[in-house]
Amino acid sequence: MLTITDLHATVAEKPILKGLSLAIKPGEIHAIMGPNGAGKSTLGYTLGGRPGYEVTGGAVNFMGQDLLALEPHERAAAGLFLGFQYPVEIPGVSFVQFLREAANAQRKCRGEEPLSGGEFLKLAREKAALLKMDMEMLKRPVNVGFSGGEKKRAEMVQMGILNPGLAVLDETDSGLDIDALRVVGEGINAIMRAPDKSVLLITHYQRLLDYVKPDFVHVLAGGRIVRSGGPELALELEDQGYEAVA
Amino acid sequence: MTQLARRLVEDWRYADQAALATLWPLPAPERVVVAPGEHFTRALVHEGEGVVQLELELGEGATADVRVLSIGAGYGRVEVSATLAARADFTLGAVQLCGGTAAREVVASVTHAGRDAASHQVVRSIAAGRSSASVLGRIVVQPGADGTDAEQAIRALLLDRGAVVNARPELEIHADDVKCAHGCAVGELDEGALFYMAARGLDPAVARALMVQAFIAEAFVGSELEEQLMAAALAALGGLA
């Protein structure tokens, strides 16, 4: 699904990722944990192709394609979903309009027929219900006036609608209360637990992993993966802290 | 009550004088008196060059809704002035789309002459290429016009490095019990929002268009002709840059 080989990336000419390698197979859920400043969000943005995140070395193969050669919107169409730590507000553009444009842009890129208005609304209703989100909220401008938790829930609704092959979720658990955490966790499982799909969870804490059980846990520190293990590694980190474990 | 002397000493230089020479003499402004309690509505699409002036006088409790769309090449100026008697309500929503070397201007002047009148001005400018968009938005609250509720929101988007936006809000308030809110901002399309849209699969041109569309829509919200004005604006947008 995704193979990252010796990835180096800089932000404002400062090296952040320094030789990161990681392989994710279809059907697997990986969690990347690490202290502040380790490069976790940079990894997400670099995979998404955000301007300003410059790759200075290494390679990323995504489902047989050179991911780094694709524009950000082409990466999305290829099946990569980037869940934002801080979802952006877009005044004046309704969620429904935005998502329908996005879903159909992706379909067009893949040579598929666009969804009709009715088909899209049916899909949106289904995914909103899955995340226990009021459909009325999706008629509002993108993320405007949403609480932190609502924004994260809306990210998952988007993921459900766009139906990616790989979801890279950057601190999707931050800003969530306990109930919302469970809803979001169950949403990730419902949408992404499939033999042909994979998830890369970027997180600080073990708590999301109680709901979304990872197959592999990696510790990112100083721009590289310094340790990998099974789900028990997350518990060890929670118990002993990053310094002791990494 | 003592009336304080007031004098405006600023100068508003809006365009190249030589470019204006051919425009004189100006046609007489259109004057509209809206009788007490009556409603007036006008959608003014100004294409191409020249100066268009609309002067409104709103009687007690009268309402007026004026929408402006200024597009095209060359020098174009739309002036709208409104004088509001007690409890009158005035709305102005204006959009100017400038590309190439166009110089477009919206000059709005609202005078609150009576008590408890309300005015709402929303002006959106988009400047691409080497064009310039200027906005002068004036609110005058005359002595005794207490209970005034005036708001003015001027925003402009610069799509290219060579484009220029001038925006000047001007508030002159001579009464105490008033609410006058104004905001003025000039900026570029938000890079963060553009990346967010790209990360969901929208190509850059579509993402840009969607954001620009949302930006101008605010000036037409609530108009009876909202759809037609948006359609005309979107058609003109296609020719920008």
C-alpha cells in the first residue's frame, strides 16, 4: 500500500524528517507516536504534498505510484486521505457543496462517472449518521463555527464519503471528549477496517488506540522511526514515557 | 445644541487624471426618492467604462436594496449615495471584478439623517493582473440621528502580485447613541484553505474558483436577484486574470 524509504524533508530549510522508513500493507493499521517536535505532523503534510514541506531525499511508493511526483489533489484521487489536526475553516463554501465537488473531482480523475445530487446526499446522510453528526451541520460553511470535536467528526464524515485506500490521520483524537473519541474511533473502524484499506494514525496518546487497535506501533523521534513493535509498545510508552522507551 | 464645525481635509485621488478626461461632462445622477414606508430595489450591473451615479433619498420607514456588479475593462466607477430619514433601512451589496489594467471604483455614501435608521454595506473587490480596485465607503451620522445602526464590511482579494486595492472606510459620527460597525480587510486567497481543498481532491483551479465564488456571494446574499447576479459575476470571473 505505502512504502516510505529513507525520507528526508525540510520545512523552511530546517531538516525535520531525517531518514524515515516505513512499510504499510493493505489491511494494516499503523500508529506513529512520538514527542512534540518529532516530525509527526511533518510526515502527514509531506505525504499530502503541502507546499513548504520539501522532500530532500528518499522515496514514497503508494499503490505502485511515485507519490512524491503527484500534485496534492492527485494524491487524494489516488486514494490518500489526510485527516487534519487543525481542519481549516472555509467561509461561504458549504460542506455539502465542497464534498460533492471533491468526491466528483476524485471520480473524474479516476475516470469514473460523477455522483448525482441525490446519490451524493444519500451517501453523505449515511456517513453523517455513522459519525452521529446532524446533517444540518453539513449544510453550513466548511468547519466554520464548529467546535474542535465537531471538526474532527466532520473529518471522518469526509473520509467516509471519499472512501480512500489509505488514511493518514494526524492527531484526530486531539480536541475530543471521551464520547466523541469513541464515536470517532468506531467511525474509523467502520470506514477503514477492510482487507484493501490501511490507516496511519499519528497520535500522542494511547487513548485512541483503545478504540482503533493498531497492528503496529512506531516511535518517531528526531525525524526517524526509532522503535517499532506491536500494540503493547503503545502501552509501554504510556506507562514509561517516550524518553525511557525510545 | 452647539454644532461643531467639521471639515474634511483629505484628498481622494482615485485614478489617472488623463484617463478621466474623456468622461466629462458626467451624465446627471439618477435621483430616486423612496416615499415613506415604500420599498425600492435595484440591481446595477456596470460593464465597461464610465461613471454611474445613483442618489437615493429614503423617507421615514422606507427601505432600499441596491446591488452593484462592476465588471469590464478600463475605468468604471459606481457611486451610490443614500440619505436615510427616521427608521429607514438601506442595504448595499457591491462586487467589483477587475482584471487586466482595469480601474474600478465603488463609492458609497450613506447619511443617517433621522433616528433609528439602519444601513448595511457589503463591498467585495477582486483585483487580478495589474488592475486596481478602489472602495470608498462613507457613513455620516448627523446630529440627532440617535439609534443609528450602521454596518460596513469592505473586503478585497488580490489574485496577482501586480494588482492594487485601495479601501477607505470613512465614518463621521455626530450623535452619541449609535452603533457603527466597520471592517476592512485586503488579502490573498488563504493558502491553508487551498491545500485543505487539494487534500480532498479539488484541483487548484476549482479550489480557487470555489473560494472566490464564496467571497463574492456575501455581497449578494438576500437579494431577489441573487442567482442572476452570481451567474453574471461568475461569467465575468472566468475572464479574469
